[in-house]
Amino acid sequence: MAIDDKRSRSAWRRAGRIVCALAALVAGACASSAGAAPFEDTMAQRVLACTGCHGREGRAGPDGYYPRIAGKPAGYLFNQLRNFRDERRHYELMNGLLALLDDAYLREIAGYFAGLDLPYPPPLAAAGSAELRARGEALVRRGDPARSLPACNDCHGAAMTGRAPFVPGLLGLPRDYLNAQLGAWRTGQRRALAPDCMAEVARKLAPEEIGAVSAWLAAQPVPPHAAAASDAGAALPLPCGGVAATAPNAPGGAGR
Amino acid sequence: MKRARAALALGIVAVLCAVSIALVVWANRDDAGEPAAPTALDAAALVARGEYLVRAGSCFGCHTEPGGAPYSGGRAIETPFGVLHAPNLTPDATGLAAWTSDDFWRALHNGRSRDGRLLYPAFPYPNYTRLARADSDAMFAYLKSLAPVANANRPHALRFPIDQQAALAVWRALFFRPARFEPDRDRSADWNRGAYLVETLGHCNACHSRRNVFGATAGPLDLAGGLIPVQNWYAPSLYDNREAGVGEWSAADVIALLKTGISPRGSVQGPMAEVVARSTQFLNDADLAAMATYLRALPGAGAEPSAPQEAPAAPSERGAKLYADHCAGCHGEQGEGVAGAYPALAGNRAIAITPPSNLVHIVVRGGFLPTTAGNPRPFGMPPFATVLADRDIAALLSHVRASWGHRSPAVSTLEVSRTRGAAQR
């Protein structure tokens, strides 16, 4: 069903592109908006409100600030949608768009984007010194036991492609975005359901360590079909409100 | 002689002051209103009735913070006079734990808190004063049934002298009297029920009426439309069929709009989307039909615009290009839209309304219709805040307001900037 859907969508899109190309040849003009394809009663049509910023099919916006949402784990996306709606995360346009959407629809939107398996672009050229990136890699792979700082890999998977359904992958994200998110977690600007494990981790990181981690992560290629590993049952080093398995009594958000 | 005159003048002033103070005090006296009467409902039915009425009264929107426990208060309400914080309505010590149903009735009917303080009319007691006592008691029973949530009330941050109880007393002397709902014997029971829901419980005029410099509306019966302060959304007139009047709509379309957020004649946006999501979608069909009866019977507007209109905008190449690039994909090259998904812009009265601030809000912020039982998977529009500059939005909207038969005034860049400022507060 979902596959048929996807096929017919891409068929439509191909058809749309051909028509567009022909029209461009004939009239020298073609609407650039993503909605130029014929109307379909599908999720892809419904989430044009999202892809305006997050890029076609949620592959990420052009400026490095709107992250890729395609292929992220469904539980993670659902939690982020709820966090924006309930203003634990702050970005006015997201807060406003989601304010009046209920959990059922947010779950469907999350499931839609989670189900997209699209290739990633190659990583951008490595930024920062080799020494900085080495420091970042050490933190990602080993953390710092002396400070009880867990390794990124402990939760986000050995391949850093995430753990379904709640823990996102860390690859394929721009350095600016990673810096902004870790910084926001550190200052309390970005929050998750309590207990907020990422806030705890980010507060242990010095600003230059955040820079190191982001520089190294952003330079890593994403393996093909980088689906999140499905070892959700494995223990996490910290209790996380957003991960159902570690927080059985986590509040369910505003049940509307 | 001079001295005697001065003394006389002073005396007159003193007497005038004393009389004014006496008048203000007199105007602020409590009205006992209806006494409590035993209810025929058992406890569970009373709570269920109360929940229904609390929803019909749109209490959630102010008394709940985003992501917070329902009715636990804390939401900041910005007004031209400063910021008010809606109090906690759950039965915690920081909320209504110590309140009785008489206290609650006094708050709704007289606008006075349990401790005797006068309440600010951001709490719509100028409307709620007409509630039936039985409804007040049911609402109170529901709030008392909620799980207590500890959330201490935050003090309001109002400007001087608005922050003074004496100033509020003067405001009330001028603009508020306790009242009761008087049914119109010449109208049907249906119409009267609709009047009660629209004027009293739903407090529709809190938005759909112009406010004077003192923040007062022309009363719960005025629904002539107004700009919502601070937010800068325009709540259109419910009289005028060129704005949001429904005199020419079928009852079914009015009911669909209030129940699902979308109807063949239009859909809800901005603050009204919130009203549908939090309130009217939960009303039963009989009450929605009553509201439709009342709204459809409101006096319509005359054929001529009440104020002289500015010259209509002219279509522009730049506006047409922006429309083709960003809008036509969904709304259609001729503004025809897609039924059930993307509103038609041709023939859409929301396009033509002046002030055009709602159009600016919609382009800047985008939005989904609210999820409702009747429209659980709404379509959405992306925000253009990061895509279009103020002058682009002005050109685009001016073009749309001059296309497909629209003949509305142009939208200036200044107007866009002002509204965008409000949108991105």
C-alpha cells in the first residue's frame, strides 16, 4: 500500500517534471513552487507545508538551518513535532504551524517522513583543524568516563545512524545545525520530555567540545540506506523522557 | 471675597470628588444574581455537563499554557495595557482548592475574585455575567473534578495606573454592570439558545467587536468586527455579508465551519482556528444549529461600504510573477483552489477585507487547518516568512486583491511590516 503510494507519487512527479520541462521549452517559464505537481489526496500533498522549508521530500533546506527530516526514526520525529507544538522547542514558525494539530495527525506526519528512504548528499568539506576533529571523534566514540559523559555512540548507535524508533541518527546534518542544537540544549532553549537526557549531556560539554563534535560528525559520509538500527530495547546510559522504553511513566504530553 | 470664592470652588470640587467616588463604589457593588438551586443531575452528569460548558466557554485557550496541564493557568495574555497571566483553575492550593460554587459564581457574574479583588475584563465576565447559575455551578463542578496541579499564579504586569484596583473600579463603573440573560419572547427557543451561546458563553464579541481606547467593547451584542489588539488579526464583522456574516449561508455550512473548521463556503484561520480546535468542535449538533440560527438572523450590512474605500489596487507584473512562482501551484493559476484542500482565492471574501492584516499573517506564517473529528488530516500552507520580503508580500497581496474580480485597495509594504512584527512577536 505504502509502496504503491510511493510509486504512484514518483510516477506523478516524473510526469510533472516532463510536463514542466516541455512547458519550459514552449513558454520559457515554469512555476518553481513544489506544489506545481497535480493535486493528489496524499500525505506528500499534505506536508507541502513542511517541505517548503525542509526541502523537497524533507531532504533538508538549502541553507543548513532546516534539517533533513526524511528517514529519521518515526518516534523521534513524533516527539519533535510534539515538542514544537507544546513549546518545549522554540521556533515560532514551527510552533505556529503545529499548534492546533493533534497527536494522531502528528504521528502520521512523523510516520510519513520516517518512511522515506532517500539518498543523502555527500558530506561537505571537513571544517576545522584535524586536531579539533580528532577531539570530536574521541568524544563521539568514547565520551569522557571521568566526567560520566557518555559517548554519542552509546545511544545513537555504533554507526551513528540512530536507534528506531526514538533516537535519531547524527550523520547527514550540517555543522551549523549540530552546533545550534547542542548549544540550545546546553542553554535550555531546546527541551525534550523529562527526564531530558540530551540536556544533561549537552550541559557537560564545553562550547569548544560542541564545536569539535559538530565538526567531526558533519564531515562523515552517510552509509547508503542508513536506517536506524532497531535495538530499541538495549539499555541507554541515561533515562530519557522521549524514549518510551526508559521512561515508562513519561507524561504523554497534552492529550488533545 | 476672593477667599470665599476659592473656598466655594474647593468645596464644589470636593463634593464632586466625593460624589464620583460614591458613584464608582455604587456601580461596583455586587449583584447576588440567581441563587444556587439543587440540580437534577448526578455528580458524574454534572461534571460532564460542566466540561461541555467549559469547552463552549473557550476557557482552555487562556487558562492553559502550551504543553501545560489543561486549565492549570500561566498563559501570558498580551494586551495594550500590559501582560495578564491567566490563573490556575485546577483544585490545587494554588488554584481553586479553597473556592466554593458561590465564589465561582461571583467571579463569573460580578467579576470579583474570592478575596474581593476586582478582576480584569480580559477574563470575559462582561459576557459571563449573563450565564445561568446552573451552568456556572456545572462548570465549577467540572473544574473541581480535575487533578490538582501546583502552579502558582503569576502576578500581572500592567502599566500604571491600569494596575490599580481604583482604576479598574472606574473602568467597571463606565463599562460593566452585572446582568442576566433575558430571552427574547418574540424569537424561537433555538434562536435564544444561539444568542446565549454566542453572546454569553462563547464571548464571540471579545474578538468580533472593536474596542475603544479603554479596551471596552460596545457590549456583548456588538459583533461588527474589530482588529484584535497586539495580535493584529482582524476578527471580521459577523453582520456584514462581505466579511464574515453568514446571512447568505445555509445552516449546514455554518455548522460545518464551527464543527470541522472547514465548509464549502470557507475555512477558519488564526485565532478562529483556535476557537474551533479548543471549543466549537466539541459542541453538539443542537447547539451548533442554534448558533447557526442566531448568526444567520443577525442584521446584514447595507449594499454600500460604510466608509469610503481607497482606490482599488492594480494588477502588477511583479505580483503576477510572485503569485505564479509561490501560490499558483496550490491555489491555481486563476485562484480557483482545490475544494477541501486549498481555498479558492477568486471570489473569496477574505481576500477583499480591509484591513488586510489576516492575509499578511497567513502568508508569513502559513498554517494547517486545525485537526478536528470532521477534518482529521488537514492540508497545510508553508510559511513564507523566510522566503518573501515585506515588499514582495505587499506586491503579491496587492496583485491578488486586484485579480479575478477583486477590487480591494493595495497592501503597502509598511502595512506588511507592521503586521509581520505582530506575527513574529
